[in-house]
Amino acid sequence: MTRRVLGLPLLGLLLALAVLLSLSLGALSLPLGETLRALGHGLGLPLPGEVSRQTEQILLQIRLPRTLLGLTVGAVLALCGVAMQGLFRNPLADPGLIGVSSGAALGAACAIVLGAWLGGVPSVLAPYLLSLCAFAGGLLVTALVYRMGQREGQTRVATLLLAGIALTALSGALIGLLSYLADDTTLRSLTFWNLGSLNGASYARLWPLLLVTLAVALWLPRRAQALNALLLGEAEARHLGIEVERLKRELVLCTALGVGAAVAAAGLIGFIGLVVPHLMRLLVGPDHRRLLPAAALGGATLLLLADLCARLLLMPAELPIGVITALLGAPFFLLLLVRGRY
């Protein structure tokens, strides 16, 4: 009981520490005091002490948007992971099961490869076009999966799962075809995007994702009781007064928006939506009223720490963040299987 009560404050402290480390460490490490002063000056706070122009620019123009991007991507992926595990009533469910990640990857691949065939995209439009294509691809594939899961006015979860698996495989095949047809430079860009990265973060890329993350983070906790009821089964949830079909539609839409926006902003980053909900259940229990805020805090913390490892391990080179999350997530997943938990 004590662990569940203290879990959220502990996660808040860990997130604050991860944010400070993300802002301070890098190719040019900054003292903690100077980092806090530069951050305070950037926010207009009258803190004592002077900060060099270089430090302020590094912090406010490079590291702060990257840190905020990692925070929002990690939080929304973890929240969507909780939503999908609640929808499928399976702790091994992942947001990618409904095809949103593969659809977003296909949209981005089309933008990268077809844009190269058309002679390239103007530099002003390139970041927005890639993000828009990825977001649109995720929503389109998810809508198709949801439509295939509809039978006689009801959403059949098993059909939804099978349709998601099939369309994910089809999207992967089309991405493979585009990769085969791409030249070396385009293929390199596509490969690095598919591995995920927070490199190149900017405020322009951050704001759309931040709005979607806020919407998801505000809406899902309002459905925490309904998610708790759904864990008992669809029939039991209906007896408790839950509109199950409406809840399913909302969960699918919420996941499509959240994961689509995250993938559009940072590329494919795996295992956050699978691993974080597991860890948070061990910490705060299965009640979604605690699990959802814990997952948001835990996802943000884990992704910031993974990004920190990606920046520091091979400095000055930078590892794709998807590699780090896979190296962390896959052993955890295997450990669950070995221990016979699932």
C-alpha cells in the first residue's frame, strides 16, 4: 500500500532528475547551476548570476526543445500502451497492434522516397511534409483496421487484432519495396527515421505533438473507471452502465492520434508502450486511476534517459533512440516470459 501511495511522487522526482540530466549533459556538458540559471533567464525569472550567450543558446534552442519532445513522446506512447492493453484486456498488447505505427512509417517512407524521386521537397516544407504524411498514414491504416473490425454495429476485438496484424505486415512489405527502390542517400534517411530519434527537435515540431499529448493525457484519466470495468469483460462492463462500443471507438481514436503524432515527430520508437505499463503496474497496481498518470511519468522518464544514453554512449556520434529502447525493452520482455508471468 505504501508503495502505491508513494509511487507517483517518486516518479515525479525521477522525471525532474531526468529533465535536469537531459538539459545538462551532452557533447558540451553544462554545470547544473549554470543550467538552472540559463533556464530561469529564458523563462524570465530574476535569478542571480550571469549566463553566457552560448550557454543560453545551447540550452534554449537545442536541448530544451529536445527534452520537451522526449518528454511528450514518452508520455503519449506509454498512455496509449495502457489504453491498448485495456482495450484488448491483455498486458502484452502494444499500440502498434492496430496498425498506427506501421501506417505512420509507410506514410513517412512515401514522403521520403517519392519526394526524392520528384527532385526533393523545398527545405521549408520538408519537416512538415514528412510529419503530415506520417500522421496521415497512421490515421488511415487505423481507420481501415477499425472498419474491418466492425461487424453488425459492434467492434470485435479479435478481428481488430487480426486486421491490425495483416495491415502491419502489408505496410512492412510496402516499406520494404520503397527501400529497395530508393537510392543510397534516401535509403539512409529512411533507415534512420525508422529507428527513431529526437535529433533535430524544434519548437515548430513540438507544438502539434504537445497539443495532442495534452488532449490524450486529459481525456484518458476521465475514462479510468470505464477501463477498470472493461477489465472484467465486455458483458460485465455493460451491466455496470459502460457504453462499451463508444469506449472502444474512443480508445482506438485516442491511440491513433497519440501514436500517430509521436511517430510523426520522432520516428518509430518501440517498447515504450509495452514496457512502461508493465513496470507501472508493479509499482502502483492495476487501477487505471493511478496507472495512467504513473505511465505518463514513467514513459517520459524512460525516454529521456534512453535519449541521454543515445547521445552519450558513442559521443560525438549519436545512436538511434529506437535501438536503445529495444535493448532495454526486449530483455525485459524475455524476462517476463522466462519467469512465467504471461
